[in-house]
Amino acid sequence: MKKILFPAGLFLLGLSVSAQRITIPDLNSYSKLIAVDSLVFTVQYDVSIVENPNHPENLTKETMMLRVGENISEYYSYTSFIADSVLRADVQSRASQQIINEHLQQYGFGVITHRIYKNYPKGQLTLLDRMATDNFVVEEPMPKIDWTIHPDTATVCGYTCQKAVAHLYGREYEVWFTTEIPRSDGPWKLHGLPGLILKAEDSQKHYRFIATGIEQSRTTSFIEMPETTRRKVSRKELNKLHERYNADPQGYIKVNAPNVTITVKDNMGNEIRKMSNPYNPMEIN
């Protein structure tokens, strides 16, 4: 676990380090949420990721939520959702920097930083992401996925599912979908089948999604989008930025957040002047 020293006098910025990952939340982005659809049901997925292909035995785990509305769906990290909710409450209550920093250390952030909205705007996919203090948005048509449906069946999360296979952005995915929930959706950017995708895995077994629970909305709830100024980039531009960031997080922060000073130390108290994160992107092309 890496440690970070908080710079004196840093205003409205908290810093945290988890493993080799530096997160600098932009507290200006916690101002307002806009309702874009009514919530119908929520699916929880356990996600396993091989971040370093040289060590496939080391899995990174994340809990992801797919909130499905009448027309729009939202996919995000549950860990980040909790952290965002706490920080938003801190900002709205004008909490002290000390309290904000304590909450950053307590709740941390998820490994998966993006938030995906399918069919928002209609027929489009909107992806929100952040690196250091930078907020990004990608708007693109919903990906067209050429599925091959197989007769194989299996039970996932109590539902009878059928197998389908397709390629997307350089990876081959095997998925299991159920027509018992006739919603053409699933984790991440996966969609386009005559039922909800409850399990998915790429052929290299680097990315795995499995549904662990489905809950019908019993109260009036909404799918919400943060109202934040974001830099609009293409999908490939964002992937290049992730590659650059993971190669040298400190260098990226120095260039893109010059008002932030960070010191990263190892368990022995030695300063790490440059570190890199393993980078195994879902989207190869």
C-alpha cells in the first residue's frame, strides 16, 4: 500500500492512494445531479479484472451496479457511488477540508472510474470518466454487436440463461442472457440481445462480470447524471489518455494539476519519484 502526504493549504482537493492508484477528486463536480429517467430495477455485478496480464492470478475485484430505467440505463462502480455520495454531502454542507480528507481515506474510490449511460441521448452511449482532476465525456452511437446465439443454457442468479458470443473492441466475449428479463442490456457496453446479460467473460479471462442480485424499484427513484463541465473527447482519445496516465500518474498530475503537490512513499517510508500502474485495457482497438 502506498502512502501519500497531504500538502498544507490545499483548498478543495483531497488526495488518496490505493495500491498504486492516485485519485484526486474535483470537489467542484459534486454540485448537482439531474434526473434523466425513472428507475425500474437494479442489477448488481461482481467484476473481476486482471490488471497485469503477466500476473493473471492477481485479480482486482469491483462491485458494479446497472440501474435500468424506462428508456435509459446507468452503469457505475458501487464503491465510487458511495464515495461520491459522501463527498457531495460534504460539499453541500460546507464540511471542513479535514473532514473531507478523512472521508477520502475512509471510503476511497473504485478501480473502475467510468460511468456509462446507454440510450442517452436516444440511440447514443454517454460515458463519463475522470483522471486526476480532469473530467471527460465521450458521446458515441451505441455499439453494434454481431452476436452469435448458441443453444447452450445455464442458470445465473436464479434465471435460465442462453449463451451468446461476439467481438467488441478487440476482445471476444462469451455472455449468458435471460429472456425472462426481456431488456436488451448488460454490464459495461454489452447489449443487443433479446434479454438481460447476467454473465460475461472475455476469451482471455481478463474481464469477468456475473450478476449477484436483481432488485425491482419499490419507490420513486431516478437515474441521475452529474451536472459537471467536462472535456469532450472521442473513445480512442480517452483510451490514449488512460494509457498515458497509467504509465506515469505523477507526471500526468504534475502537468494537468500543477496546483497539486504529492509525495508518494512505500511501506518503508521511501519516496517513490515515479511509479506506473499495470495497464490492460478492455478496449484493444
